[in-house]
Amino acid sequence: MKKQEKEICKDKKCPFHGELSVRGRHFQGYVKKIVGTRAVIVWEKFVYFPKYERYARKRSKIHAHIPSCLINEIKLNDYVEAGECRPISKITHFVVLKKIEK
């Protein structure tokens, strides 16, 4: 048996093999939902309120495109990094760059 060669990514919206350039902000968070080639990424941050002298938890959420070369690696509750790119669709302005082992 011959070893199977990896398929080359033919996704135009892939930052590694396609025409998409990544610039701007980068976020790290957990994949909460996957719909087709789009992932919902969520992360928590602590915000201090001086008036009450306490911290509060706030949650942020973005939608990111999953390139076809990473679609089999990314699962629910994975810790991933997403980078900003041009608007891909009405709500998608980010692309998943890598899965982070934690």
C-alpha cells in the first residue's frame, strides 16, 4: 500500500493556500458552534468596575471561516486562533489560523 498524499487546499478563502491576506487583530478562544465552514469562537475576559470595586466576567463572540485544509482538525470546544481579514460574508470577518494545544 502506498502512503496517501495530503490533498492540496483549493479554498480561495484559505490564508495559507488561497488569496486571503490576514491583517489586523488576532483572537484566541473556544469553538462554540460549527455551521458548515463557519465557526463561532467565544472567549471570556474580566472587566474591573471601580465604582463597585469588583470584577465582572464578559464574553465576546466572533464568526470565523474555517479553511478546507483545517476543517477536519477543528472540533467543538477546541482552543483556536483567529485572525482578521477582509469581509468574507455579512457576518464573517475572521479566519481560523490554527488549533492551539492546551
